[in-house]
Amino acid sequence: MVRFNSGGVRWGIIALLTVGTILNYLTRSTLSVAAPTLMTTMNMSEKDYGFITGVFQFGIMLQPIAGFVLDVVKLKMGMFLFALAWGVITMLHALAGNWQTLAWLRGFQGFAEGTAQPGGLKVVSEWFPAKERGFASGLYNIGASVGSMLAPPLVAFAILYYNWQAAFVFTGALGVLWAILWFFTYRSPQDHKALKDKEKSYILDGQEKHLAATGERPSMLKILKQRNFWGIAIPRFLADPTWSTLVFWMPLYLATVRGFDLKQIALFGWLPFVAADIGCLFGPFLVATFQRFGISLITARKLTFSVGAILMMGVVFVGFVESPYVAIALLCLGAFAHQTLSVTVITMSSDLFRQSEVATVAGMAGTAANLGALLFSVAIGTLVATTGYTPFFFILGGIDLLGALLLWFLVKPMEAARDQ
């Protein structure tokens, strides 16, 4: 159960992190909303756009480096530098004169923005007891959907009333402002002057002793040898193509297949991300419900992931329905299901690995996730002109069932205690 009477500093920290996640995903979603305009302005094809999104996914696949940096230089300075970088790089998009320059910028932006999950999980692992980590992770992961939800109306407004360059300058500037705010307000639990002894004890007493931080630097080789890592990484590899499809391809799908103009995309393109917000909270709620029936934490997370995977099967029908509004409703179901299972498996990094390894583990698992997204995005860009989107929705609707089976088979909580 979540407690609020033990102190509120940790909830202030998660609120600050959530704002940063919102802006992180707002900036990365700016391109997808502007894509129909840019494809005309820069004479891009679907294949070119698929290459650009693939370069971004390659950059974000370097998350292990970002996570390792965060584990070594600590959260305050690491998050500040990376957030400052992705804010400035987003603003530089306005100077791109062709899609090739845009691809380079997206690659650098992907690397800088790859700190969202490793940094978020590291904050959660340090600031929250085990029983609150799922809810805290759900809160900051809401930022992913809120940022993506805000992009259609904000970017469409900037393009309609100014130009596409203004959209990138505006969203990038918000990222820079958050980086400055983070630098001047964030402190670790050990250094935060507002943190009272009661709340500090509540946090520390609720954390697993065998997962406490050590003075050792994280070893990627040691992590790769653990089955629990692969139990997190492979399901994330299979799940993340759903999110990249929603963020990078849904606006283009609505424009080219369903006949939506920019105003209609602004009106309806944000709805799946509202559903995703609900999924971010439903996942932790379902885990807590299972635990109230005496089910262990890890088993409860496995069950919750499985529920999300079953619900994802609704996405299979997106390409078959005639009504564009029914298609949007099914995309909403997919977004809800995806975030239900995604926030669940992402949080497991903090359940199974030491605090001094969490950012590195999350970064490495993020590489697997974004490799899946990269391969799927490139495949869409290469094949959609000949096959359409329907086969890709069919794959998205069923692939998480395989992820659920692997999660059950690979993740063993006792392995975590033995490997530390």
C-alpha cells in the first residue's frame, strides 16, 4: 500500500521527475506530428522517414552508456547534462534543411533522451520502499504518455500559426528550462535537507537489504550473465515496438490511411496516450491487488504483465475495421495494455538488482527494447508502401504473449539474492 502520512518529499521528487519525463517525450514526439508537413517540405518518402526514426532508435539504444554514466557521476549532474543536451538538440532541429541532417540530429537526440528510463528507475530505487516502487514508476511513466499526448495539439498549433521550426524551438526550450530546474532543486536522500528522519527511515526500512548499493561500479558482463536480466530485456524487446508505433507512426497512419488532416490529428491523436496514462496506474494497482491476496511481488508483476499481453490482442483488429474512430478506440486499448505491462516489467529492474546497478540494468534492457523498436520501425518504413499497416498491427497484437511466457520462465527472484 502507498503511504502519504510518512512524509511528502519523495512525492515531490517524483513530481519533478514526471515533469521531466513529460518534456522528454514531448520533444521526441514533435517530429511524428510534424512528419506530414516535413515529408512535403523536405521531399521525404516513408522509407526516408523510417530511416530517420531508425537512427533515433539507434541513438536511444546507447542507453547502457547513459545508465552507466548516471550510476558513476550520480543523478543530479548526469540528468542535468543529458536533459540540457536533448533540449538544445531539439531546438537545433529548426535549422535542418534536409532529411539527412534531420536524421543526424535525431540520432544525437536519441542518445541524450535515453536517460529517461535509467534515470527514472534510479530515482525510484533510491527514494522509494519496495511496496511503493510500482506506483512511483507508474507516476513518472505517465510522463511518457502525457508528453506524447500534448504533442499533437501543441505541435499542430505551432505549425498552423507559425511554422514547423517553431514547434521544435518551443519544445526544446522547455527541456532546457527543466534541466536548470533539476540542477537547482534535486538532492539525493542522503543530502536532502527537507527530508525528515521519519520519511528517511520509512524509505530505507522498506528496501531490500540484499539490493542495497555497494561501492563497486556496475559490471555489464556480470549483468549479462544473469537470467533475470534477460527475463526483463527480452519482453521489453518484444513490447517496445508498440510504443514506437504510437509515437512515430500513428499520426502518419491517421493522415495517409484514415484520411485525417492536421486538425483532426490534433483532435484525436492524443486519445491513445490518455489511455496509456490510465495503464500506467492500472499496472501498479493490479500488482497491489494481487499482493493483497497473498501473492508475492514478483509473481504479481508477472500476472499483471500477462493481463496486459492478453488485452494487447485487440490491436490485431486495427487494420480490419472500417471506421477510423473504432480504429482509434482499438489503438487506445493497445496503449492502455502496453503501458500496463511496460511499466510492470520496467519496474522489475529495481526489484531484482542493486541500487548501484539499476540505471545500468535499465539502460541495457532499454537497448533491447529500442532494438525491437528500431527493427520494427525500419520494417514499417520499408514495407508499408507495399503491405500496408495491417500486418504490423497483427504482429503487435500477439507478440507480447510470447514476452509473458518468457517472463514467467526466466525471472527467478531467488536468483537475485544469490547473484548479489
